Amino acid sequence: MAVLSNIEYEFITRLTAHMDGAICLNDNIETLTIMIARILEFIQTNQNICFLLKTPSVYPVFRKNVFREIFRTSLMMHPVFEKYNEDILPYAQTFILYGCGHVIDAWLNEGCAESPQVIAGLLADFITRL
């Protein structure tokens, strides 16, 4: 398990570095789409590691840890989330986190058949409609 923890740590560190400076403060769907596309491009490039670590029997906490880090460091900084009051924000974050995670899992399982930009557009649309 220690080896998998180290791989996860390196993955998250590299993803965070990849996203550095990608926080855009414009409150529109286009900037949210661009941010999500950057995340998906990184995941697509590293899909072999994702497949290894996302298998629940191999490493059950990977998806939760990675997506929590993604949302904490980049997506939840986007102004689109300011519409949620403090009482419901944790619930909205959980809903978005797990919904996006399952969409990304499906995308990976399909061999990333759609481009990161297409999936990012779908996710940004889903998120902004909430």
C-alpha cells in the first residue's frame, strides 16, 4: 500500500503543478470548461496510472483523494460556485465531486473516446445548471 500511496502522492503533486496558474476568476462557462479540460488532459495523459489506482480492490481511496484535491485547489475557486450559500456548499461540492468523478471514470473506461474538451464542456454545462 505504501507504494500506491507514493504513486498517488506523485500523481496529485504533478496534477497540482499542471493546474498551477489555471484558476480563472471570470464567472462564465467557458473558463470553467478550460479549467476542466486541463484536468482531463492530464488524466488522459496519465490514464495508465489512473486505471491502476482507481481500481477499488487495488487502491480504494484514489478517486476520492484525487478529485477532492482537484476541487479544493482549482475548480471550487471558480466564481460559479459563489452562488451557493455556506449551508449548502458542502453538499453541492459532494454532489459535483462524485458526479464528475463518475463521468470521468466512464470516459476512462471508454478509452477516452471523446476529447478532453468535449467532456469538459459537458461537465461545465452540468455544473453551471445546478
